Amino acid sequence: MLIFLGRRVLLAVPTLLGVALIVFLLMRAVPGDVVTNLVGLEGNVSTERMAELRRMFGLDLPVHQQFGQWLGAALQGDLGSSLRTGRPVMTDLLLRFPVTLQLTFWSLVIALAIALPLGVIAALHRGRWPDMLASLVALLGLSVPGFFLGILLILAFSLQLRWLPPAGYVPLAEDPLQNLRHMLLPALSLGLILAAATTRIVRSSLLETLHRDYVRTARAKGLREQTVTLRHALRTALIPVVTVVGLQFGQLLGGAVIIEQVFSLPGVGRFALEGINLRDYPVVQGAVLLIALAFVLVNLLVDVTYALIDPRVRYG
Amino acid sequence: MAEVAPAAARQARSEPGRGREVVTRLLRGVGGIGAVLVLVATAAALFAPWVAPYDPLVLAPADRLQGPSASHWLGTDQYGRDTLSRIVFGGRASLAVALASVGFALLVGGVLGALAGYYRGVADAVIMRITDVLLSFPAILLAIALLAFLGGGFVNLVLAIGIVYVGPFARVTRAAVMTVREEQFVEAARALGSRDLRILAGAVLPGAAAPLLVETTLRLAYAILAEASLSFLGLGTQPPAPSWGMMIAEGRRFLALAPWATVAPGLAIVVVVLAFNLLGDGLRDALDPRLRGRGSG
């Protein structure tokens, strides 16, 4: 097991390097170069100032040295400073990351709370109307853009019913109840969509295990059907669900970028979008790097969990 | 040989009747509904100038934010432009971007996947590492980042959405090629001295056709969602050209006053994406009945 863990962690290293390289190259992909681009916005800037800016970005060095320097700094938590505010990007990211994490956490909770029962019901009634209905709802959920669902929720619960605020954020430490009220609609926008995909996985995974030998044995022992389903079949069926939910987490982080914009939540995604509008490249770079890193680490965690919960999986 | 050939190899041969069988099976299920809706949406996009009742760009300040009526079935936006006409033309933009980006991903991913699956070894390792890295970004985030740094426009939009799907297409092709490449008829072709390229094109790729067709249809659904999201953020199709995502972003400011300007384009996205999802699911079931009802997210 330890060998497996070690190998899996080592395997993540080239992926992380690749991710870092792409994020680094993004900055060089700007047509012209970053400095000309920025200066174009400001108007008259002296050649000396431009040279100074190029030095600041390290653009005067060969590319591989630039990457080395940037990576070295990034490893020490230095992602550069915002071109607009001058504040270190890392400081702002750390301030905003908890908001994004809260959003993704509640979305996951909502998704699982809906998908687990719905998927089980669909599998147990395979081919009959509860199954058809669940499958149709799930397919519908896969076809709705999160931002549109969010706006529909605002229309219904904020503008019509006036139950929940349409936008904004209150820190958890300040007022937990208000925090939750502000989180509910954004989390629903992401969670309902994730629930759709997860319901399909729970259903197909449970259908597969229900026909396994050990489930038949459990039934032959005379156990109640409910015990067989929940204790024996569902436990195994949940293993692929963990993997898929882990993969969906990446979608969740990506979706969070847009949902934060819809609900004016001050998370990492909105930070990145603000950076894009202001051409604040280090901010965009830092935010993208942080989200991609989080995604890779969650996938790593999922693989490890997979190995821990499934006794049949043996890694050499 | 015919008795031992598994599903993939059987699909490789275009037996007469098999195509018709697949179509019948597809049309009998909900896939049929998807197919019809996809056809309607495509026709509306192709013939947009004849379908749309108004010019989508003409401003009519006197008619701004009108509710649905006989003259404007889906109302008007804040500039008095006809919502229905803008939806029809917006669909044109969405479908064009989706087709081009998925086509790009199919081509690049398909070639990379075929090379990886056929030659294995170093090529396989390198190609799969690259797709791993691409798949390490949440899809929409990578597209947002690319557009932020490369700038907008049709080509960049297509690339930004397409690059994200290269990985999945490479994986599907690789898996299909690896199954087929060990088949007897491929070995036979190799023994007869056929060139690799010929074997790939003639025997191996047809085996990958069925899973690729399903993947393409489902990715089109994702691509339409991606285009809508990017346009919603202002990174996709640029104004004044209509696009569904942008219409929602603009209409949102008048949500309480004129909900139709937001809800109508949103429903257009849902219907078209649902159509592609139904068609993709239906195709998967029709091409491989053993997978019926399994559905993967």
C-alpha cells in the first residue's frame, strides 16, 4: 500500500509540472508581449519604463530561465504582484480561496443528498416509471448551463418569493446564518447539475453490483432485501461513485468561476475574471494555477481513497 | 473468423442492413426525439435569414423590453431587438463554434489516439502524458484562461473549446484502436505486408468509428454549453452579433422587468443541448445494445 501511495504521489509530479508549464506559457501567448499590451492601454510610456517592466516580468531572460525563475518563486508561494493594486497575488488568493471552497463543499453536499437516493430508487425500479423519471431529470440537469439555472433560481427565490438574497457574501465567522443564506442559491446552481451526473453513475453502478454473486449469496442467506441492497450492494457500488465525484470536482471548480460571477461571490473565480477584464495577468495566472493545483490534488486524494476503501483493489 | 470477431470488429465491416438496423433502433427510443430536435435546430441555424421574423441587429428603441406578443413571439430586448430572431441567429453562432471545435478535437485527438494505441511504447507514453496534463484543468477554466491571454474571436474561441476535448477524443480512439489491433484480421493484414497507415485507415479506424460517433455527439452538447458560458462571461462571441450566452448576460440586467429576454435564450440552450444528449445516448444504445441503460455521466 505504501509503495502504491508513493508511486501515485510521484506520478502527480510530472502532471503538476505540465500544469505549471501551461500556466506559465499562457503569459507568453499574449499577442505581442505582455508589456506592449499593457502599455497600449496607458498611452505614453517611455522606453526606459518599458525596459524596466520587461525586467520585472523577467522577459529579458531566455525562456527556460524565465520558467525556472517563475517556478522557483511559485514554489515559495510568490506568484508575483497584481499590476493594478501592487498587492501580492498569493495574499489575495488566500483571502478568496475559502469562499470558493465553501461553494464547492455545499454543492457537493447538495449533489450527494439528491443523487444517492435518486440513483438507488432508479436502479431498484429499473425500466419502470421512477427510473424513467429519474433518468429524464438527470439528462435535463446535464443540459442546463449552471449560470442559467442560477439566474432562474434568483428569479424564483429572490425576485418573486423574496426568500433569499440574489447576490453578495457574508463571511462565515461574521454571521453563520447570513453566510448560509448567501451560499444556498449558488450552491444549488452547481449542486443540482452535479446531482444529475452523479445520479446516473449511482444508478448504473448499483445495477451492476446487484447482479454480482456475493449479492445473490447475501439474498440466499435470507437477509432482508433492504439489507442486501443497502449493506451489500450499495457499499461496493459507491466505489466508482467516489472516483466520478472526484473527477466532477474539477467541473465544480470550473463552474464555480462562472457561478461566483453570477452571484457576486468574492471567490478565486471572480478574482480571475476581474483580472481578465483589467488585463492583470499575474492575477489570472495565479488564480488558474491555484484552481488547477486543487484539481490535481483532489484527483490524487480520490485515487488514494479508492485504494483504501476497496479491498479488492490491490496495487503492487 | 467471423464467429470469433467481437463487437468492435463486427462494426468494422459495413454489413448491409446493419446501418438500417442501428437507425431503426435509434429512432424507436428517445434518441429519435433528439435526432428530430437536432435536425430542427440545424435547419433553423442554416436558414436563419429566412426563419427569423426580424433582422437580429436592427434597433427599435420604441419597442424596447416588450413582452411576448403576436408581432414579437418572445418579446424584445433592451434595444427593441426581436428576441426570437436573435435566438435563431445566436443558434447559428453556437452551432458553428461547437461543430468547428469538436471537429478540431476529433481530428487532433483522433490522430494522436490512433498513433498512441497502434504504436504503443514511447509515442503512447508521451501522448498520454500530454492528455493527462490537459485533463488536469477544469475544462471551462482552461478555455477561459486561453481566451484571456490569446484574445477573443471565432478562431480563438474554437481553439479554446477544442483543445479541452482533444484529451477525451485521444483516449476513446486509443482504447478502440488497442482492442482492434490485436484482432486476427489486423494481424493477417500485417502478415500480408500491408503498410501501417493502410492498416490503420482500412481496418483499425472503422472499429473506432462507433465510439467516436457517440463521443462526438455528446461533446457537441458540452461545446454548446461551453460556448454559452464563455459568451455569458463576455469572452466568446462578441457583440453586436447575437449569441445565447451573451443574450442571457444582457437580459439579466432587466430580469425583474423583462424575464423573457433572459429565459428564452436559456431555454434555447437547454433544448438544443438536451437534443444532442438524447441523440448521443440513443446512438450509444443503438450501436451497442449491451450498454443499454448503463449511461455514464
